[in-house]
Amino acid sequence: MTEYPVSLERINKYLDLTSKALVKVSIIDDVGTDNYAKAQDIIGMVKAYHSDAKYFLDEGRGDDAFAAVNYCLLYTSPSPRD
């Protein structure tokens, strides 16, 4: 089996990108709408996965940290879904 280690530099790069995105993000729909609630949920998930990634990294679990931070990227990517 071939292993593909992920560098600490790469993990930190994505953690930093996510941190910057969270600072810049804002919800443009009206409070109380379904879209506003969906946006809040997505932002909450990004924050949770970002926190998990930092925790895993602190615990020496780089592979798990990389996986968690990639979920952040998934949630922040445009999607064709409603």
C-alpha cells in the first residue's frame, strides 16, 4: 500500500484560508428566512469542522486534521443544490 503523507504546511494553509473566509463571510438574505437559516447552518458546520481540524492537529492526527479541513472547503464551495 502506498502512503501519501500530508504536510503540516499544507494543513496550515487550508486552516488559514478557512479562517480568512470565516472573517469575510456574511449572510445577505433576510433574518428569519429559510435561506438565512440554511446559511447559518453552513457557517456553523464550517466553524465546527475548522475547530475539529485544529483539535486533531494539536493531537498529532494530521490525516484527520486534513480530512476535517477539507470538509470546510466542501461547505464553502458553490453548489447547484437548493
